[in-house]
Amino acid sequence: MYFCRPLNLRLFFLPPALHTNVDVLVDLLSESKADSTVKTYHAGFIRWKKWAVHNGISCCDILPAKSLHVALYLSSLVQNSRTASPVISAFYSIQWAHHMIGQTSPTVNLVVKNVLEGAKRRLATRIEKKEPVTPGLLSKMYSSSFKEYNVMSQRIICACLLAYSGFLRVSELLNIRRCDINFELGYISIFIPKSKTDIYRDGNSVVIACMDSDLCPVKNLKLYLLWADISPESEEFIFRNLTKFKDRYVLRKENKSLSYTRMRELFIEAFQPFVSDIKKYGLHSLRSGGATTCANLGISDRLFKRHGRWRSETAKDGYIKDSLKDRLIVSENLGL
């Protein structure tokens, strides 16, 4: 990677016996952040590099960069952006690249910081959060989709019920393997090996109770695993693409999970008939739907936070849409 070159130049002067550790050092530096974060930041740094070269900035001023050049770069992004997101991404990408080689980042400069704050104010947009999925919507989706021995319909039913009841992010849902699931007496335990908030990959488990209803996540999961012919010892992803074989669907042999895009298409197809505007709903609506329902029922904050694997109260509260009844309690108790 380009940002490692200054580091490699310094390592060139190391004793030969230490050269074999250089590649390991570079790999560890790259792994200090999540893979998705590294890809995003690296792409952001490459955009900065291309802009700098195009505008005649010398290679020695790209990394480490000068604060005035970075401020001008961010200003140029403001002129061509509808939201502050590209500016914010560029700011942290440049900061990350400098930290990777142990250099002081130009993003600590007050001019650069103020450009960022100005961009946030100028390009501020109203945040439109997705509506939470309700039990009523899940019931309508289930009644419309459920078909005996139909793996295709059972796949989306099972995925939605697990995401809703387990407060699962879509990345957590799609990464579930059969070996991660344990059926216990009265509940299931799903091991989450990789989560956004599990930065050291210790893993976490979600427990979901059996329920006496058609919408029981455990019952529907059992049916799905049975109809999809996924053995208990399998290490395969349970949510995979399907192939039509005569008059039925079977899971593809390739052990590759569904993509986010495909899962979103399935979600829209399943819920669109029952909502006035499907654009108000997304895959995050399942996690926020389960969280909202529990919050409005008064579930303990400690249990609630642990079940959803949130690292902070602020993150947790961002998923909840309070009911009108609960919101009115504030003014009803003002002693007027």
C-alpha cells in the first residue's frame, strides 16, 4: 500500500535479521481496524492522492501531507457534494493513513478541523431513519409467504424473524453458519463470531426463546433447516442463494452467503404489499423493530442492551422509536 512506503524506507536501514518481520508489521498495522474500515479509508486516501497529483502537489507532500493542502482538498469536496459524508470520509481517511506510519496528521490542525465543521453545517441534511418493522407487519408477511416445504419462502421468513427477535444486524444475520446454532430446551443460542461492536473478535451469543405462535423464530428456523437439508454438523452459511430444481428450490453448493443487495431485494418483495411506502423501510427496520417493541414494553435496559450488543446508551437509543403513549407521559406528569 502507498501509505506504507515511508515506513518501508525507514525499515530499509534495519539489520538484515529483522527484515523478515517487516511484512508481519505491515499486516498488523492494516489489521488495527476492521477490514471494511480499512477498505473505506484506503479508498479515501487514494482519492486524496489523485487530487493532489492532478493539482501539482509533489509526492513528498502527499504523505505526510501539509495542512493547507488538505484544507483546500476538503474545500473542493464541499463544492461538489450534496452531503457532508464525502468530506468526513476524506478527513478520517487522511488521518488514518498518517497514523498508520506514525506521523502527526494534518487533521489536528485547527484550520482543517474548522473546514470540516463548516462542511457539516453547510451540507447538513435531515436524517430520515427507517421505520421499524412491527409484529403486525411480520404477521402479514408470514401469512402471505408461508408455504409448506418451500425453501425460498421459508428463507425470507426465517431471516426476518431471526433478525427481529435477535436484534441482528444484517451482516450478523448473513454470516450465521449452521455450526453457530445450538438448539436447547426452550430456546436457541446463536454464536455471533464477528460483530461490528466486537472489535477483538471474542464472539458473542444471542439467545432466542421458543414461542407458542406461528411467528416463533425457533420453530421457523427448524423448518427452514429441515426443508433446506442443512445438517447439524455443517459449517455452511444457512442463508445462501437458491437454484430451482424441477418443481422445488435447493440451496446452492457454493458456500457463499447471500449478499446485502440480494437480501434487501427479498425484504422489499416480502413487505412491499403491506406498507404505503417501502422506501421508509430497510433491513435495519428488523433490528430497530425488535428493539422498539421491547423498549415500549419496558424491558430492563441492561438486558435490552446486552441482547442487542450495543456498546453505548446513545447507540442503543438511536434504534428506538418511542410510542405516542410513552411520549405523552412526559407532559402528563408535569403537575399541571
